[in-house]
Amino acid sequence: MVRIVTFLGKAQYLKEAIEKNKITDVFIDRSYTIGEVYYAKGVNYHYMDTGIKPSENCEIETINRRIRIVKMVREIISKIDDNIFFIDSDVIIDDIENLLKIFENVTPSTPRSLSTLLAVLVTGPPKLVPVQIVSLGSTARPTPTEPVVKRSSVHRGEKAAVM
């Protein structure tokens, strides 16, 4: 099974992300949640506290954001013993089914233990969405000639076109 996971921060696009991306799990940081959290039936909500409050200083907030992300990902990986498909809460993918088919064909090297992680994560200010496949517990790396999402046409809060 593949769990489609997002975490926040900012809840601005959460409703559309849950509906379009078929999110199964939402992780919410009690220390840093902006906006109202949208609740949907069938979605698992997990609350945690990274302990890192927002900062008015831009440089400090950039560092804090990265630390929050690492803490959230660490918590998610410790709680979910399954294949995890990370999608940032403000990234919308039009054809999630196609991506899931690609993901399900990945052969994990170590079953049911952080084996396969597909991440569609965006950090920093609005920019192109980087897509990378990382196989934990294995030295295998995907070939760069196998794009999953068009990098040139996706910005934060916009829809991703699956190839």
C-alpha cells in the first residue's frame, strides 16, 4: 500500500490538495500552523509539536522552516511503516493516479521499513517543484531520464502536469 502524506505549516491549499492528491495522512505542527485546517472523512490527522515557533527574522525563519521539515519527516517515517508518497500541502497534481502507478512499480529493497520514498517537496519561496525518487536502504538511484512531473511548468499552489 502507498500512503499519500502531507504536512503543514500553511493550510491555504489543504482542501484542494486532499481532494485532488488523494491525501491519506496529514501531519500538523502545533507550533506552526497558518490558516484553518480542512478536515475530510477518510483522512488520518496526526498532531505533533516541533517546538519551533515562527520568527520575524527572515534568515532565522528560513533555518527554522528547514528544521521543522526535518522533524516532521522524521516523525512521519517513525509512525508510518509503509511506502510513503510525500506531497507538499500546496502542490496540486492533476493526474495523481498516473504517478501512483509509477510509484507502485518501484521494487523496495527492504520491505515495509522506510524502503521507498517518493517526494514532491517544495522549500523556500515559490519556485519550480523538484521531483526526486529516493530509495532508502538501497544504493539504487533513478535514472534522470525518467521524469515524473514536468519541472518547467509547476509553481507553488499551481497544478502539476504528470508526464
